[in-house]
Amino acid sequence: MDARSHDVIAPLGQDVTLASGTTLTVKPITVGQLPRFMKAIRPAFGALVALAPAASSPGDAGDQGAEPDSFQLDPVEMLDLYIEYGPALNEAVCICTGQKLADVEALDLEEAFTLLKTVWEVNRDFFVHRVLPLLQR
């Protein structure tokens, strides 16, 4: 088994270093986390997909200068997302990082958004190929 096939079986998380120097690892959603995660993220899922069209359209050429699976939001969109769906987004970040809700809520907006973006990127295939089709039914 080569390293590439191993990543498919057991994908690794992605580290995010906060301003405090703390490094958090955003991990892929597990089967055990799935019910809690989906319950948390469901209110915000449509907004996330709408604000991250490159991430929701695999294979789409999109913006040639941007990575195909990353968000490119301005601060106003980011703030609107947190105003409308803050509790859901915070809970999703908690589930994927193992952090306590109080610790996630204590982050500044830029750090919280970086973690949310990383949650999307680490779990992109799951969102796009599994969750989105179910929610569109």
C-alpha cells in the first residue's frame, strides 16, 4: 500500500496555529461525530456552500488564480456568516478540533474563521459528495 492510498483510508488532519501559539488539529469527521456534527452544521450548511462556490463545485474551473477547495470571503461576508450562524459554526469547529465551546468562543474572528475554513477543507469531499446531495433531495 503506497502513501497515497493510505491517505484515502485514514486521512490526516490539518494543523492551525493560533496567535497564542497553540496548535489545533482539525480532523476529518468520524462516524461517531456525524450525528452531532450534522445537527450542528445543518442550519449553516447552505450558507457555507453559497459563500464557497469553488469548494462546492469539484471539477469546476472557477477562478483560475484560487485554490479550488478554499474559501475567498471578505470580512463583511465572514461577519455576516458568524452573526447568522455563529453557534452552529462554533459547534462544528468544536467537534472537528476537540476543543471546548468556551475555548472556541474565546477566539478572535480571524482565528475562528481560519478554523472554520480548515474544517471545510479537511472535510470537503464529505460535504460535497455526501452531505450536499442528501440536503438537496
